[in-house]
Amino acid sequence: MSATSTAEGLEKLTLNITREIHVKASLENTFEAMLEQLGPENETPQAKMPMQIEAWPGGRWFRDLGGNNGHYWATVQAIKRPELLEMCGPLFMSSPVMNNMQYRLKKVEGGTLISFRHTAFGFIPDEIREGITHGWGNMWDRIKSAAERKK
């Protein structure tokens, strides 16, 4: 395998998304809204999709369908209220892949800055790769709106 094809192969196996979201709300309200939107208020552009998030180290992030059915998405790797939430796991991918997702929050003039990073390594199907930024964008918009509505 040549160096070029090795680099191309690694690029197909990795994903890196970063984004900064400016929120006109306090650090505490933004963190609380983030947990709500990742958890019971979660929805996709297509439908409501309530999730459970156990917001402590080792806690699970999953979709509970009842009757001991559901989908495991991630484990809380680190949490430091109201500044950090880091999770790792397969997320929404039913393929051999490992994801790491971080929300870092910082107080800034006029509100809160969320620095989001999602990195993944493994088999990432093209249809997921193509739609992932749109899906996260929906989540970021909902977190921002929910936080800015809180008093």
C-alpha cells in the first residue's frame, strides 16, 4: 500500500467535527438545557426521540423503548458541571466504530460559548458521514433555543 492510499484509507476511517456555539444564557442554564436536549427533550428533524442520560461518570446515554428494549449510545466519560460533558461509545452508528463527543462550556461576555468536538474512528457509512453535521446542527439549535428561553 502506498503512502497516498494509506492516508486515504485512514481518512475514510476517521471523522472530526468541531463547532463553536454562542448562547445568550448563563453557563448553568446552558448546561442544564444541554442535558435536557440530549435527554428527555431529544428529537431529530424527523421526530421526537426521548433519550435517557445518566449525568455522572460511567453513566449511560441511551434510548429506552420500554420492556428492556432500546439503543445504547454512549457512556459518560467525564462530567464537570457546568463546564464539561464528554461521552464515548457507538452513538447512533450500528457499525464497528468508536466515538468521542465533548461539549466544553465557557462563560464569555454576553453568555456562554459551547465548544463541541466529535471524533470517530472505525467504519463510518457514507450516509452517516453525509448527514451527521445536519443532525448535530439540529441539536445545537435546540440547546441554544432552550437555554435562551430559561430565566
